[in-house]
Amino acid sequence: MKNRTEEMMKKGMKTAGAIVALLVLVMGSGCTTTKNSDQGGIIPIDEGFSITVPTSCTLKQGASTTIAISLNRGAYFKRDVDLCINTDGISVTPSYVLIKASDKAELKFQITAPRDAAIGEYRVSVKGIPETGDKASTVFIVKVTAQ
């Protein structure tokens, strides 16, 4: 009985040693730089992206302006991204664009406030949807003033 107990303890020690060695390898490989994906997976931080929009925008009724929206790619993010822009009461052209992995990161969009647009603030939602991985979205406000 004593020999059997000693054998089981030796096997347990070998297993514990293997687990510790595996943990050391994982921690040393850089696996700690991850974030949770919206789609339920985990991707390295450098394989994501974010979207930069204007901090403010003011338009008179019946006027248009051009704005820049940028896609900020992580060092290893090499995927196409569908960029969708939604708003009510004013228009953004284009409202959809496919940004290829090889395209420029900054795009120009035209925002127009109709002549009869109500004076006030309008919420513009920008969503980037890659082929795979995390989605990114942000919002900015366009203020419409009297002519």
C-alpha cells in the first residue's frame, strides 16, 4: 500500500511540474496582451482597430461640410472593414464604404443639413465591421444652427 501511495505522489508531482512549465511558457510568450472580442473570441490587441471621428461639427440649415473619419489599425490588423454611418434628420455621403486592408486610413465624408432641418443636435453613429474579429463603433454630434 505504501509503494502505491508513493507512486501516485510521484505521478502527481510530475503532472504539477508539467503544468508549471506550461504556465511559464504561456506567460513568457506574450499571451497576456489580449482583450475580449465582441464575437466571443479573444484576439491580440495589435490585431484590432478603432475609429476616429470629429470632436465637434456645426452646420447652418441648408449647408454642407466635409469631415474626416479615420480607421486606426493595430500593427497586425490586415482585414477589410465595412464602415456604416447612420443618422436621422441630416445626411452623410457616403453612408457606407468598404475599406480594403490596403486602403488609406482616412476617408472624407460630406455632411448636409437640409434647409428645413430642425435646429439642434443630431447624433451620427459610425460602426466598423471587419471580416473577422472585433467590431468598433463611436458616435459624434452635429449641431445645426439657423441660416
